[in-house]
Amino acid sequence: MTTQVSPGAGPAPEPPVGEPRWLDAEEQRAWRAWLYSTQLLNDRLDRELMRATGIPHTYYEILVQLSETPDRQMRMSELADRCLSSRSRLSHAVSRLEERGWVRRQECAEDGRGLLAVLTDEGFAALEAAAPIHVEGVRTHLFDQLTLEQVAAMRDLGETLLRHLDPS
Amino acid sequence: MTTQVSPGAGPAPEPPVGEPRWLDAEEQRAWRAWLYSTQLLNDRLDRELMRATGIPHTYYEILVQLSETPDRQMRMSELADRCLSSRSRLSHAVSRLEERGWVRRQECAEDGRGLLAVLTDEGFAALEAAAPIHVEGVRTHLFDQLTLEQVAAMRDLGETLLRHLDPS
DNA sequence: GTAGCGTAGTTGAGCGCTTGACTATTCCGC
DNA sequence: GCGGAATAGTCAAGCGCTCAACTACGCTAC
């Protein structure tokens, strides 16, 4: 089951120290459901966005982050952090977006090492075109499927995990 | 906010038909928490598995699926379906696993078009070595962070979404 | 039997991502 | 000031994935 090779099932009989803490049957079900649903949802949204607009979700995220700053620009490193991206990945991605004319790099006055990524008008227009596609996907495949209680639970789960995974 | 360009916030005032159904503030929070937490969790587990064992999670999943069949073999197509993988991707992946001697392809008696992917003893051993690493990651970064109620909610959410995304 | 269509699986080009090494600049202690 | 460490960002090689085209076999009808 995705995480098991040996035992499996049963109500977790407190393994000795050093022994793997295998998942019991309930945990297996929960883990598998989470793993598969997140994977299918991400694949689906990414594919729909890609088909409709030609940009992958990671690039979309860059445009979103830039669009939300007051002057539509941000230091490369901060942009990378906000996009949960490595610096290398962001650097490559910004190069691609620059080729399309959606972002441009600009030297940073306060720090000679630094660069600003600036969202161009064309980039903003591209984002405005892509956003309705994306939000419709999120509605259809996520929120339309859930009750208000489930949405609340989703937020609670996500925020709980974020406190552990990204304590920033 | 990841899915927004224009409006934002407020209790969703029933948009006219054709208008994007933007997310309200609560939905934004829920969506962002879900998106970021799933991404961070997957990245983390994949990276830890990769560092410790040299195999990416998608390859691990192939080995798991094969190990769970009675005779450790499966038709390529069915394996692809179970791994939520395209046939092309599975074909490439099996080729890599074959180079390591963990899987081999075998002709299928009943169907001249078909092939069986067979888990070798070396492959099973590799899986046995990787599984404790992986399950420990799932424990540490997921189950150890959650209450029993949250685990139940996670399963409920996942299964609800699966019914929509993968009605198989 | 053979034409035509559907299914099983593979392949290669192109892209995004990771890793690790690299340059350039700033910060800090003495 | 000056030397060394830390920070900002880039780049190239290698890998996994996608897409679309392709081969090969089976299935059905006539």
C-alpha cells in the first residue's frame, strides 16, 4: 500500500524502538486517498491551465505573486521563497518568462548583487487571461465537490501541516 | 492570491453567468493552505526518499504496486493505471528500473501485444530497504502532526475528491 | 481471408527541474 | 580599510515527464 512492504493492517501494536512505525489500515486508507487526490487534482489543474494558456502552474504562480505587490516587482530571492521555488528554478523560469516579454529583470539600486523581477503590462494581460481559466478549474474540481465543513477541514489540515513544513 | 487577479474578499455576491466565480477570502485561505501544504509535503517526502535511496517517489510507487500482486507481476497498462501514470511515462520508468535490474519485462502468453512487468528479487530488496525511510517520512511530516479527527477529515476529503477526479 | 479499427506498448524531441559549481557583491570583525 | 564569510543570482549537465508519432497485434465484419 504505497508505504508498506511487510505487516499491514491491525491497530498499530507499538513497535519496538528502531522498528519502522508502519501504517495501520485506517492510516493507509487516509494516506492513499490524500496522495492520489492531491496528485490527480494538481495534474488536472496544471494540464487544463497548460492547454488553455500555454503556461504551467509554476509560471502562473510567479505572475500571481508579482501582480500582488504594489509596484508589480520583487527581488528574485523573495519571489523564489513565495513561490516555494529554489533560486535556480526561479532563475530559469524568469528567463523563460522574459523571452515571452511577460517579465523583465531590473538592477536593484540598494543591493548591487540583487535583481528585481518586474511584471510587464503584457505579463499582466496574460495573467488576466489565465486567471478565469484557473479559478474555474479550482471551483469545478475542488470547491464544487466539498461541503462548507469539508472546506473548513481542508483549511485546518493545510494550515496545521504548514506550521510543521514551513515554519516561517 | 494564487487564483485571483481582480476582486478578492467579501462573501461571494453571486456573479452573473459567464463571469469568473472568484474565490472569497475564506476560500482563498483554504486553497492556499491546501496547495502549499501538499506541495511542501510531496517535495519533502520525495527529496528524502531520493537522498536516502536514489529513487524518486514515482519509481517507488511502481515497485510497491508490483510487490502487492500475488506473483509480483502486472500488465504494463494496469500498472500505469494504478500508478496514476501515462503509458509513456511508465514505459520510460520501467526501462530505467530494468537498467538497475529491479524489474524485467516479460512477454505475455495470453496477449501477443502485451508485456508483463516483473519485480525481481533485487527490486524487492531495494523496496524493502526504501520502505522504512518512506514510512518514517509519512509519519513524521504527516501523521505525527495530526489528531485522529484530522486524519479522519483527511481521508474524507481525499475520498470525496477521488470520486470526482477518478471515478473508476 | 482480409480490411479496418481499436488496443498495447515504445520512442524521440523538447521542456522543466535538480544539483553543484561558479561569479559577483555585501557584510562583519579586527 | 582589508580579508574572509555569507548572500544574490546564474549556468550546465543530467534526469523525469509530456506529447505526438509510430509499430505491432487482436478483434470484428463481410
